[in-house]
Amino acid sequence: MHNLDEIKLIAIEELKKIKTIEELYEIKSKYLGKEGIITKRLKTLRDLSIEERRILGSKLNEIKELLENEFEMKKEEIEEGGEIKYDITLVGYKREFGNIHPITRVYREIVDIFKSMGFSIEEGPEVESDWYNFTALNIPKYHPARDMQDTFYLENGKLLRTHTSPIQIRTMEKKKPPIRIVAPGRVFRRDEIDSTHSPVFHQLEGLYVDKSVSISDLKGTLESFIYNLFSKDIKIKFRPSYFPFTEPSLEVLIYKNNRWLEILGAGIVHPKVLENCNIDSKVYKGFAFGLGIERIAMIKYNINDIRLFYENDIRFLKQIKGG
């Protein structure tokens, strides 16, 4: 980003020194031509992740539009044979700076923490098959757990994923242990919209598979993550739970605002899940965990209604700044 801002400033400075139309077109070709600096940068977007593509693409388009306006103004100035006149008596205006959306902010913060712990990032499709979304995760047809994750089904038999767990299955199918990944992304469930539920939300799940992995490794990893995300002084509690794809399973709670709040679920990967991915469960073990990014953001910033994230109210977005 800093490099792009530098390119923008250099281009504007070069424009100020131009005296002829020929020079103007040379500079325009240098930055916006088929082989121009900005054009080449735009072509590299296809090699980036969706999130990086969105952020960098927005910045590049902003610079492209700015330079195009500057070129047109300079062209008018040259054609008129004089300098552009500015009315210095006009009232100035304050330029408003944008702000990173709280979901994006928390997503980046969580990913950075796990990357610092040696986890890599994996992504997968939002339209999934029943095998990856349910069956391979030890949730066969008619399993009661499917009722909790009722989703949107397509005419071709596929569905919109209800969690990012399918990424774990896909990764275990194509990679041999040791595996250490986090899988962020958008997920879908047929939930009624209210202050704590949305049919579309974001998750991040983690997976570690290796020899001799224990629940102590899981607890140590999650404690380190929570201390980095919130505070080293925060209280943490683990309690038993149930998930079809882990055994034993547990929930993690933190003590905040004078009460215990659940922030994620976790457990030791069920042997059947490993076997479904052709990993010998007698040799390898693993742990997995999952959290809702909106849930973390609501706790971190004391937000009481998930709908605020999607209403694009500038008054709300302005309240969460910095970083």
C-alpha cells in the first residue's frame, strides 16, 4: 500500500513538470497504458486471495481514477495555453478517511496471531457437496446435528457450506501430516435474523494433525491465542461439550463484563474423520477448533446486535477505529 501511494505521488509530480501534449501522453502511457505501472499491478490481482484482491483492487482503482482526472485537467491546461485558475476564496473541505470494517479488522488480527504460531491459511469453495460439509465430518444423513446446521440446498444436490470444516477435509485429502492450518471464510445457515443470528456470517477454523497430539497441545494453543487477542489477564474456562467431528469435545469461555462468554468450540479430531481422509488414526491424532468472527468482534468491541455489521451505517463504522 505504501508503495502504491509513492507511485501516485511520483506520477502527480511528473505531471506538474509537463509542458506539451506529447509529454502528457507519454506519462499517461507509462502509468495507465497497456503495459503501464498501474495496469500491470491490476493484472496481478488474479494471483491473490479474495480478501487481498478486494483490498488491493480498491486501492488500485482509486489511484487509476485519480490519475485519469489529473491527466484530463493537465490536458485542458495545456490546450488552453495557460495555468488552471483556482478561486482561493472558496470554502475548503475536509477530506474524510475510510475505516477498516470491524469484521475485516478482527479477521486480520486473528489470522496474524495464528500465522505467528506457525499456522498456514487454506481456503475452499462456498458451494460444497454433502460429503465435505457433513458426511466426511462424521455427520451422516439423519444425524441430529444436521438440524442445527440447516442450510441452503441447490438443485444439483450441492449446498452452501455451513462451516469452514470442509476446508479441513480437503486439506487432509491432499496433504500428508504434519498439518497445521486455519480456514477462514463466509458460511451460510437458514437462521432467522435477530440480534445474535444471521443467515450469512464468517468463521475461522483451525486444524493440527501430527503424531502424539494431545488435548494439552490444544489448550496451550487456544490459551496463547486468547491472551494475544484480548489480554494476558483475561480468565479462561474450558467445559465439556459435544461435536460429531471431535472426541472429546469442549467449549472455551472467557470472563468479560462480569460474566462468562463462550467464544469457540474445539476438541480432538474424531478417528473416523481422519480415516475418511485416508490418515491412519492409530499413528496420527489432531485437534480442531472453530470460532465465529462476528461473535469475537461483538465481544471485543461490546457490540450487542450482529445486524449492525451489515447495515453500513457510517455512524457505527466510525466508532471502531485504529489499528
